[in-house]
Amino acid sequence: MAEVGIFVGTMYGNALLVAEEAQAILSEQGHQARVFEDPTLADWEGYRQKIALVVTSTTGQGELPSSIVPLYEDIHARIGHQPELRYGVIGLGDSSYTHFNGGAKKFDALLQEQGATRLGEPLFIDAADHPEPETVANPWVERWAALLS
């Protein structure tokens, strides 16, 4: 089974809740999953040969939450190329803002630029339609887990 690092960017806790639910689902399916609430480059490095799941909300003008900005900046500045990485993205946002899910899209674009392989399509959850994001994320994680073998 797969080893999955779940890297969280959250402001109010919703992304962390989604990440914890994802961890439980992945564990139930026999995978080893670990949540990183304040992820560092060292945490990320441990999963470059494995699988990463980025779960992040978006703040302000389409930016990443402060809890995940250092990781994003370190990946951008210090890694450069990581074709061995397989990953997924869950974004939490609000379509009433101009830059809907901009943080998650920004992280996804960085990993694509670095040659990583995205497993499945990203999930972009709209708080306007789904005030409880886990109701949308959980079925997505169940389907995404099938791509990990």
C-alpha cells in the first residue's frame, strides 16, 4: 500500500478537518497516511519518493494560508525538479471571491512546473455550495485512493 503525506494549509481549520478525514479514509483502505499541519521542507522531502496530498484553503487575493507558505516557497526555491513525486490537490475556496481557490491552483501549478505527476484531477470545493467541505472531499478521497496502487 502507499505512503501518503498530507500537507495542510489552513486558516480556520476546515482544511485541517478535511485532511484528518482523508487520513482516516486512506488508513481504512490500508494506506499509511500522515497529516502535516505546519509542513516543512523536511516533511515534504520524506514523501518525494512516495505520495503527497496538498489540502489547502485560499486567503485574500488567491494566496496560500501562512501555515503552508514557507513550504511552498522552499519547494519553489530549493527543489526545482521532482519528476518522481506523485500528488493530489484538494482546495477549499469561495466562488464569491475573484481568485477562487487560487492558493490550491498556485500549489498545483508549481508541482506541474516541477514535473511531478498529478494523480487524478484536483478537487476545488466551493464554500458557497458546500459549507461542510468534508461532504465533498471524502468521496473524492475514496476515489483518489484507488489511483495510489
